[in-house]
Amino acid sequence: MGGSAVKERKTYSDDFKAQIAKECQDVGNAALVAKRHGLSPKTVYLWLSTMRRTGSTRPLPQQAQQRLAEMEKRLERLSGENDQLKRIVAEKELELAILRELRDRVNPHLPTERR
């Protein structure tokens, strides 16, 4: 009875893949997320790689016009995310500058960092 059994290939929805990718970002450990959902870590890493490369787990359409429209939509979404992250970084830099100034006022005898 030793014959090799062929595993049936499972397919997952794009929404499920996106959910797993988001969970991997939140948890910070793709292997743990894969184990939690009964998935192969290799499969999850492939989904993450695809997402980093194309900006989505959804495949691009085959027809040129649809493909271009989808890429433009993804670019617009990523540009928005990029702008939001830039604003967050600017706010954090301002907060740090304020905290450093306060620290220097309260404790003028402490050595300041070299910049």
C-alpha cells in the first residue's frame, strides 16, 4: 500500500489571502500565522512576496486595458498610503523635537546628542 498520494490543491479567495497578509503584518511572524490557519508557511510567504511585488494578492487582469486600470488604481491607493505615512513621520519628528527641547530646558546640565 505504499503508493504516493497526490494532495488535492486548495484554492483560497483573494480576500482570504489579503486577510492573512494583514495578519502577518500585525503579528510580525508569517510562520506563526500560517500555523494558526493550518497553512504551509511557504504558501503564506509566496502570498506576501506577491503582495510586495504587485501591491495586492489579486492577480492582474490579462487584458491590457483592464491591467492598466488596475495598476493605476493600485498606484493611487499606494500613493495615498505613502502620503499618510509621510504625515505620520513628520508628526513624530515634531514630537521628538518638542520632547528634546523640553528635556534640554528641564535638565540643561545633561549632555545633548551629537547630530
